[in-house]
Amino acid sequence: MSSVPGPSREPPRYVSKAEAEAIEKELLEDYRFGRQQLIEIWGHACAVAVTKAFPLPSLPRKQPTVLVVCGPAQNGAIGLVCARHLRIFDYEPTIFYPKRSLDPLYRDFTTQCEKMDIPFLSYLPTEVQLINDAYNAVVDAVLGAEAELGEGRGPCASILATLKHIRIPIVSLDVPSGWDVEAGSSGGISPDVLVSLVAPKQCARRFLGRQHFVAGRFVPYDVQKKFELNPPEYPGTECVVALRGPQ
């Protein structure tokens, strides 16, 4: 069951960092979702959202290139899965994954991308025009809801500095990199598209981009009810839905 039926639907609830962690804990421990399973669900949904925001016929460049920038933690793993599904959907993703996790699960996701001949960049060009000229869009999977705000000032600082200056669209996964999960932007990037996982985080209230998608259809009804998520209606067999249409 994807959502509560009824003519008068409450708007989706924006959750705190603590609530997001509690929902994930319940999915993992009580409902026995595996972490690999959740990352796969989220990565696939993010790729679907990219195809909705940037359909192949609408891309400005002849080659359907997308740059996926991955951090070392869970959001980076979601980015790897997203890249793999984009490749299946006939896009041409390239991955920048400078700080690879030693977690065997994340290494498996990396191997899957390598076996599908998805190229990995050895460095991210600091000349932003090179990125603007080579890709149609960038997927920001650097820092997610699990990141502390200070991480944007650590090893990821140079990546965020580059992403802030590019002119092609950015798609952020769950929480735009450099944003506080609850307070929002504090000098982080300004994405054109946001894909919220499970439910929008409180920072998404400050999102001013073009499209906001939610990927939470898989969440069991009792979890939706317990946390009062008020999910949007997912038409047909859709796994993601837009909260805000193109502007």
C-alpha cells in the first residue's frame, strides 16, 4: 500500500535528522530490510528521478552524459547505484569517487559499475567550464543526511567549491551537499533538482530549485503511519513522484 486514500490529502511531512535515522533503523531492524537492499532501492529511484527531470530527448548535448560525484559514505554508494541504473537507461554516466570506502558492500557497488564499463575520473577538473562542456547534468551524491555539517569543510571542500560554480544542472540526493539536514544551506551548493529519500528532510523547505522528487513508495504503511509521513500519491507503478513541477 503506497499511501492513504482520500480526497483531502495532507501535505508530506518534512522530517528531522533524528526522525530520518529512526525510520531507517526501523526498516533495518524491525522490517529486516538489508542495507544493500535499501541502497539499491534508493539508487534506482534516484536514477528514475533523473530520467524524469532530464529525459533523453531533452538533453542539450548529443551524448547523454551525466557526471555522478560520490562521497565516501552511504550517499556515495547510492550515487554508484544511481549511475549503474542510468547506464541501463541509456545515459552515459561518468563517476568521480575520490575517497573510496573500504566497506565490502560499497566495493561491490563499485565493481558492478566497473564491470558495466562506466568510466571513473581520476580527478575532478577545477576548470568548471570543462565540466559544463562535457556533461548535461551532475548528480551530487557527496554528502547526505548522515553527514555532519563540518564534513563540507573537510576533504569534500574542494569538490563542493567546484560544484558551486558549475552552470549545468545539479541533482542532489536526499540532502544537498554542504546543507544542514534541518537548517538548510549554509554556503552549500544550489541544486536544480532534489530527490528526497523516504521523506523530505526539514532542509528541503529551503529548496528553491526546479523540481523536488520524493522516493518513498516502498516504505511500509505502518511506518508511514507511525511517523505521520503523509506520503504523496504515487500514480500507477511510479517509485518516485514530483512534489514541485518545473518552474
